[in-house]
Amino acid sequence: MRIEAVNLKFAYGEKTVLDGVSFRLAAGSLCALIGPNGSGKTTLLKILSSVLKPARGRVLLDGRPLGSFAPRELARTLAVVSQGGDAGYLFTVEELVSMGRAPYLGRFQSETASDKEIVRQVLELTGCLYLKDRLVSRLSGGERQRVSIARALAQQPRVLLLDEPTSHLDIGYQREILDLLKQLNMAEGMTVVAVLHDLNLASYFAGTLFLLNKGKIEAAGPPSEVVTAEHIASVYRTGVLVTPHPVLGTPHVFLLPVQRGLNSRKNYRVHVLAGGGSAGELLRDLAEAGYDVSAGVLNVGDSDWEAARALGLPVVEEAPFSPISPARHAENLSLVREAKAVILAEAPVGHGNILNLQAATEALRGNTPLFIMEERPARPRDFTGGEGERLLRALKQNGGRVINEKARLYRALRELNSGDQLNQLQNLPGLTVDQERVV
Ligand code: ADP
């Protein structure tokens, strides 16, 4: 069934919540309404289901004004699953789902065999048959949600409207419910409109998205046109990275780290020797905690490089997949010398980046605390035929402090900052690395 909204306006008292909302949704669409909290999604859904009357504008189903449907006729055309599912605590699942047949029964008529069969079918379709004798009050959130969908389906509607059908459900149940809706849409051509909170689920699931913002439709169309970094940044006011889903190609949204802690700046430089995706989280945590973080040497395109760039950190960068050149190594050494602490991330070591280990020796040489991250020591990460391991051992023997947990690192850095600094430095033995072997 085709749905059209023409110039809808709605206000709760003085507060205008929807203004100038117009769209056309083709019959058999699978549509998700997305948008920030308070953008008007639930209100729009309530107008589409005739629960609320718009102050201006109208809704048409297959060209016919919503207002011209008698209540029973509307209930046979359109069903609603509201947030959190149906109350109906005093009833059994079967009784609640049978209520979906009410629009088909005469005033004093009880259910016919065919009504009972329809109830059985929808219980089966939604995986609720085994629950039929259970009280609704005894159901889990996921079960209650499925039962509500069964009750709506018992109405045999041509349009199904759902308000956050997957909220509070774990990923397994979310998937089950969305797959069920997709199946109903594809097999029966049912028009489905669902408010969804999760942008990735919405892109995964729906063919059409409406992005609401402050009571207006900001963008409408297929996920690839609606879920863009620009739209998301402007509507949700947060920087995101949108990349294609690795299997489906639909847009997938990732939060990007932002540099916070500017008010609690610790004002000292921490240099992170990283690479190979070993330090994204570390860089973010340090930057958020207010350290003045630099990183090197990172290959352009590496996810550590992406993280450093997103955080706006000074970084020594090398061309993609290229070994560290002498010039970049020299730059890295200067950042090591400027730092008050150096962290060697748990990166894989190959011939291309072994100079990062050598840069770590520069920290010890300058009596700068060196923290060597080893959260998963059993993991093989030396791909140089032994040279990397030998260098690491030398760093540990000559004062590099092995850290097996990020929390310990953060504690050690805080201590450095809080006047214990002198003690810390005195406790660290000076550099006695055999230069012949190390460099
Ligand atoms: P969304 O579903 O996008 O979170 P809603 O449609 O629920 O948005 O709400 C839109 C705006 O209307 C919000 O600012 C909300 O506080 C307000 N609102 C919702 N319901 C009522 C109500 N019954 N009375 C007054 N204001 C309401």
C-alpha cells in the first residue's frame, strides 16, 4: 500500500514538533525513520497510524485520506507495534494475539476456526507458538516484542508501523525481528515503516530511509544517499566515518575519536611508537586524557595513522607499505627527544618498521621513561627472523618498563605528572645498551 504525507504540521501545545513533512512511499517499501532523540519520529508514526491528527496537512493510503477510513476498516489495513510492545499483562500470549482478530469479528461474534488458524499461523511465523499459553507478564523483552508483532500481524494489515521494535534487544533478537519484517515485506509485499535508533541496523535493513531532524525530513532515499558523513555530522553533531559494509556495501557508521580533555591538559608530551593498528585506542585515550600526544613512524593508510589524523596529532608518516626512511627516522628521533615519556606499542615488527624499536633506544639514552606495551605477550609479532625480539629484549634489560595492561600505563603516566616524576626517573637505570648490537 502506498503512503503519502502532504505538508504535515503537528504541535504539542505551543511546541511545534513536525513542520512541512511531505513524502511518498511506494507500495511494498521497507522504510526506516531515523533521527536524533526528539526529532519527531514517534509523532510522525502516530500521525501515520491516525493516533494523532495533524494540525495541517494530510496522510493518504493508496490515494485515500486516512481520515476517511472507519476504525475497523483502518485496523484491517494498518497495524501498529508501539514502543516496548503491548501491555496486556493479564492475558496469555494466545489471548493477546487473538485480539488482533477483533476488526474482523462482528459485535458478539466469537472467533471462527479460520480466525484461530490465522492466530496459529502468526504465532508460528514469529516463533511464538511455544509461548502461546504463557502469561504476557512472564515474557522477556524480546519475546514480548515478537508477541506484539504477532498481534499486529493477526490484523492481516497491508501496512505495518513499528516504533523502535529492536530497542532493548540483544543483537541476536534484533536480527531475528528485522529478518522477520524483511521476510513479510518481500513475501507479502507488506509496506513496513519502522522507527530505528541504530543507523547501521537501519542501513542494513531498509531500502528507504527518512532522516528526521527538528521536525523536518533532512534527507530521504536509499541508505547510501541518506547515511553520509555530512548528514550524520550535521544532524547528530558528531564526527563519524562512513564506510561501506565489508560484505553488503551498505553504509556503515563508525564514531571517530575527538580530542577532549583540553581543559585538563597535562601539558606534557607523550610519544607513541606504533603501527599496524596497534595503538588506535591508546592514542585516543591519551589524547582524551589531555596528554600532548605525538606518534611515529606510521604508514599512511594504517589505522593508527587514521586515528592520529582524526585526533589531529603530530605524526611522522611514511608512504603506504614503505619501510621507514632515514629522514623519517630522524624526525621520529626528534619527537622521542622532545617527549617526557615514550610508549612502544605492541606492534608487529618487520624489516620495514624495525627502526621504531631503535627509536625507542633513544628514549633510554636520554633517560626518558620508556613503556613497552605487552598485553598479549604470547602473540608472535617478530617478523624479522629474531632481530626484533633481540632488540625488544635489550630494551627491557636496559630500563624499558614492560606494561601488560593499559590501566597500569595510565597510572604510571599520572604518577609521572604528579611530582613523583623525579623518583620515577631515578628508578630507571641509565642506558647500557650495547650500541654495536642495538643500532
Ligand atoms: P522522537 O521519536 O524522534 O524521539 P518524538 O516524536 O517522541 O521524537 O518527540 C518529538 C518532540 O515532541 C520532543 O521534543 C518531545 O519532547 C515532544 N513530545 C513528545 N510527546 C509529547 C507529548 N505528549 N506532549 C508534549 N510534548 C511531547
